[in-house]
Amino acid sequence: MHRVLPAAWRGPWMVLASVCLAALVLPLSFSGGAVATPAIGRALGGSATSLGWITNAFMLGFGSCLMAAGALADQWGRKRLFLLGLSTFCLAGLALVLARSVWQIDLLRALQGVAAAATLAGGTAALAQEFAPAQRAQAFSLLGTTFGTGLAFGPLLTGWLIEQAGWQAGFALCAGLGLVALLVGMGAMRESRDPQAQGLDWPGALLFTSMLALLTLGMVQAAALGWRSPQVIALLLASIAALLLFIAVERRVARPMLDLSLFRYPRFIGVQVLPIATCYCYVVLLVLLPLQLIGIAGYSEVAAGWWMLALSAPMLVVPLAAAWLTRWFHAGPISAAGLLIAAGGLVWLAQVPVDAGGMARVLPLLLIGCGAGLPWGLMDGLSVSLVPQERAGMATGIFSTVRVAGEGIALAMVTALLAGLISPHLPAALDGASLQTAAQQLAMGELRQALARLPAQPGAAADLQKAYGQAFAQLMYVLAAIATVSALVVLGLLRPASGDALQVAAASPQ
């Protein structure tokens, strides 16, 4: 197909167009799934746990397979893996439109996550082969901007589609856009491999995936059963055991999936703190806020999308401003300042009532988005600038995995924490298993399901809204504390040193 296409449809910029369109679909699928969850619950029912897996399954599949997908792209072929991942993503999206139960959706979302990992790993690796170093920064900057666009407008677009055509419309849109990216990439992209590739570290890959799966499952079950449940404790201990085995295996194999020696660089560790911090001060809100606005406060999907735009729209501008600031300031202090600004926005958001409207909610969300945007624009370049050049590929793989896997873990952890904070505020009429289930349902935005567990009486819905609001405010203080501590750690680990590449690499934001 590559030979029969006209020249205008081939070449590096058409490859960039294909990869950027695929990168637009991934955040649309992530944020769109969160916005669609309340509508799916109304249409298909399902427990709070099964509804939570609509997003958790996608993030688990994405994060656990991303590093392995990068190794497979080098060995099997970058174009081949990109096309395989994207075609699987589209087929799963079409199957989601036909799904008739929440658990079918969960399984398909997990498959989409694995396919997304293959798409992103194969696409970015192929893109790096198409451009000379002088143009590579510009290409990847456009890729990052596209990803930010998907985050910014995904909730609003998905909300509008849900109101017009039902919850299936968002998944259908992602499948359609993915199909266009697939057709363009099939003709424009050329195959490339790493001649030095020596196969995948299968024991490391399986242990890493098992560790993330056990940890995520433990967090999800903690929301349903409580942190003291023997099942939850067993899952968390098993995840720790898998992590220790993974470290032992990676220290012995000749070609490890994860080069642990990179963590000898303190500033490299500092860079890994940045995506983890933005998970807790920004990414988790992309899921929690739609559930709150639609399921608890009772706003429409479109109204929720407009408020989410206040949170995510700064990602289109602030990362570029962060790169501009590196002309005068080091990247470490800029990133730390951004986390502190986001912490201030979280504290402000804690003061906003659940059913508040207008600028009362918009202003703190804008502050959070602006604060998170500062490290967001710098951390991709920093991830490869603080290690030897010959290890930049491994450093990028580690950073991407920390970012995506961290998002899945953070989401499961914060949801479980919110359910735990809700429980003490619930009415005395609930106790035991009913109390735990109602708390989990509220954490997932299922106000009507939680209300059904209370005796019919006036003001019951207001009582549950109040319980949620008090717990959400406490959660915002916890997230603000995490962002503040992360800022201090970043200041300590990302100290500028003479002759390092902090400034240069940060000036090319992703």
C-alpha cells in the first residue's frame, strides 16, 4: 500500500499525522470512559466495583504493558506493533458499542488498554525514526499538544455525544478516529526494527504485570471491603512479593526490561516523582469530578464537560509557558512551584460545595490545571536529560511506565480512600456491609443506588450529598499534602548542577 499512495500521503509528516491522531484517541478514551460511567450505570446497572473497572481496567492494561510493548516494537517491528495495537483498539471499541453488561465493558476496556500500550509504544518509536534530531523535538512537541487537546476537550465532547446518542457514542467516536489513524499509518509508515534487540524479558514482564494487577485489585477491593479485610491484605502482600521477585529477576538477567541501575541517579528519581505527583493533583480529578458532577450533584454530561474544560484547558498553554520560563529559571524550582500552586487549588476546591455552580468551581479548577501544567511541560524532556545518552531509550520507557502505571494505581487508591472517608459521615441507619457498599457507591457517583439502601424519608438524598461533600473536602486536603511533599522532594532531588542538561532538555516540552 505504501508504494501505490501518492507522495503527498507518504513521508515523516504523514507518519506524524497518524501517530498524533492515535494519540488524540487515547486520552479521549480515558476521560470519555469516566464521563460515560454514570450513563452506563443507569442503562446497564452493575455494582460500584464493576463500574469502577470501566476506567481501572483500561489504565491497568495500559500501564502494565507499556514497557513490554516498547521492547516488542524494537524486536517485531514498530509499524507492525502500531498497526496491530490500533486495529485491536478499534475492534474493541466497536465491540463496546454492542456490549450488554458492565462486565463485558470491563473486559473490553482491559483489552483496549493493552492495545493502547502497543499503539503508543510502536507509534512513538516509529516517529523517532522518521525525523532528524533537529526536527524531532518539534514533532514530539506536536504529539504532546495533541495528547493535551484530547484531555482538554474529551469530557465535553463525550458528554455532548452521550446526551445526543447515548453512552455508546463516545466509544464509537474513538473507534472511528482510530480507524482513520490506522489507514493513514498503514500507507505512510515504513517498517523499522532494532538490529540489536535480543527478545523480551518475559519473566520480568509477567512479574511486573502481576504486581500492578494485584496492587490495583487490592485497592479496588479496599473500597468495597475495607482496608482491614483479609482479602485486601493478602492482595497487597502478594503485590509486594511480586515486586521483590521482579527486582531480583531484573538484577540477574542480561537484558532486563527495567534497568535498575538508572535509579542510582538521584535527579532521575526526582523526575519520576513528577508524573506521580501530577497523578494525585490532576489526573485523578479527570475521573472523580465527572462522577461527582453527574452522579452526586445531578448536572448533565455537557455541564460536567464544561467544568472539566476549566481543569484541562490550561494544559494547552501552560506547558509551553513552562519551557519559556526555563530561560531564566531551572526546571526543578519551576516544577516544584507548579505543584505548590496545584496544592493551593486543591485546598480551594475543598471549600466549594458539591452542588456549587458558576465561577465558584471554575477558579480553583483553573488554578489546579495551571499548577499541574508547569511540571507537565518539563518532565518528558527531563526524563532523558539526566542519564547518559546511550541509556536514553530505557529512561524514556521507565518514565512512560511510571506515568501511566502511576495513574492507574493513583486512581484506584484515591477512589478507595474516598470511600473510606465517606463511611464515617453516613447516616446511622446504615451499618455493616450496607455502610461499606453505600460508601463505595457514593465514591463512584451512584447516589441513587446508595439512596436505595436508606429508609424512605425526606432529606435522605441531601444527607448523602453532605456526607460525600465532607469526605471529598478531606480528600482534597490529602491530595494537597501529597502535592506539597512532592514539591519539596523535587526541590531536593532536582538541584541544578553546572553543565547538566536540565535547561536544554526542558525547553522542548512534550
